Amino acid sequence: MSSANVIETQNLTKRFGNQEAVSGLNLRVEAQQITGFLGRNGAGKSTTIKMLLGMVHPSAGAGFVLGRAIAEPGENRAVRERIAYVGEDKPLYDYMTVGQLIRFTRAFYKDWRTDVEHRLLAQYKLPVDRKIKALSKGMRTKCALLVALARRPELLILEEPSEGLDPVAVEELLRSLIEAAAEGTTVFFSSHQIVEVERIADRVCIIDQGKLVADITLDEMRQAYRRITLGFDTAPRETEFRMRGVESIRSSGRQLTLLASHNSDAIVELGRTLGAISVEVAPVGLRETFLHVVTEER
């Protein structure tokens, strides 16, 4: 695998009976970046993460995390010491108090960051004497994040981290992830909250039906992706615009709307050559890109 990649999979596949939950996945996650992992329910996100963590064994293909093979039990155990994971259900020791959980976890890590522990305790307003089982879902999330971030992990993997958080807590979460990345931690997180992903991610990987359907940096998307709307006097022919850079075409009467990943100047010029009487070019956000790639027929 490339030394620049913290996560890399090669045709990674997982079957459950006759169903392929993940199908020939080739995923790359670069070091010291925030990478959002998007997909519809059932797209294969959770299964992928469980394979990366060694919780589920692949049916075929290979995967590497921090240079270690995920299918090798010995290598997987070694790499988990360098990873922090916050799952969707936030599994914690319910019988412990917040303070006991922090002290228990701290004992396993020589490079535990007490300054981060104290800062997040104050920032998250966690009640140190309250038992974990008595915490709200939002408070459980904050507690899980504290013990993950104070460990100084090389890689932080999260599933739906903002679920159950109020708007203020979401802001605190996003700020914590940005700070972790700035200090050298690679962040890889799945989420249905596209607005949150767009705000903090450097790169987005989109999975659908177990396959990777998009892998793009947010800078690339902002600079290159455009929605081009062309108006004509008569109904235009879509076939005229099936060219390099056109990702999708939708027609409505005498209007064509195209999603372009690049080459937008040439597409606009073609429209004018073919008699377009109105031309509108607009940037495309992550939500529109996501909806395009997961609803196109494959």
C-alpha cells in the first residue's frame, strides 16, 4: 500500500449468504486529512468500517490500516492500539461513572493527554460522578469522544458521531475533529449529515450498493463541478451533450440541466453553438453531488 494512505482497500468484498454488502471496494484515505464516508442506509458503510477494525472478516480482497493487513489477527490487534473508534451505538461501560471510565481508559495509554481530558471535560460539561448508563445519548457521545481524543490516536474512525447531539454540541464536535486533524490525527467518519461533512471534510468517499461511486476532494468539487442550465427555442436533443465532463443530463420541455464534473467551458460553448438562448452556470454543493451519484442507474 502507499505510505501516504492510512486506509487502503483492494477489491474488498463482504458477502452475507447470497448478498454482497461490500463489492470490490477500492478505498483510499490519506494521512492527516478528514475524510467523510457517505452513502444511503444499507450502502455498506458500517460493514466496511467493521472490516477495517477487524470486527468482520472479508470474503475477498484485501485491506490495510496503518500499513497492517486487516485480515491478519496479529497485525489487526497491533494496529488497534493506534486507532480510536467511536461507534454509532457508543458502547461504554454502563456501570462506571464518567470519572471512573476516564481513569480506567487512561491507564492503558502512556501518551494519554491530560490537557485534552481536562479541556474536553470542561467543554462538554460532562458530570464526572454520573454513571454512564444515566447519560443521555448526546452525553454518551461526548464521553466516547473524550476518551478517543485524549488517547492521541493516529487514526480516529467514527460512525454517525453527531447523532443525538444538539446544535451547540454538534459545533463542539466539529471543532474537536478539526483540532484533532490539525494535530496530526487522520479522521475517517461516516455520516448522513451532508452539511456537516461539507463543512469540515477535506475529501469525500461515497459508497452505493457496496461500491465506491465517488472519491473527490471538496476543493475539487467546488472548483470543477457545475450545474449548467441551457434554454432553447425548441426541445433540445440530449444526445448532443453526451461528452467529456457531463455526468448527468435532465430535460424539461425546452430546457436542459447538466451536471458537469469538468470541461464546463466547452459544454457551455457547445450549448451556444447549438442555439441556446439562455445559459446559467452555478457551483454544485455536496448534497447535489451525492444525490446524483447515488441515484444514477448503474
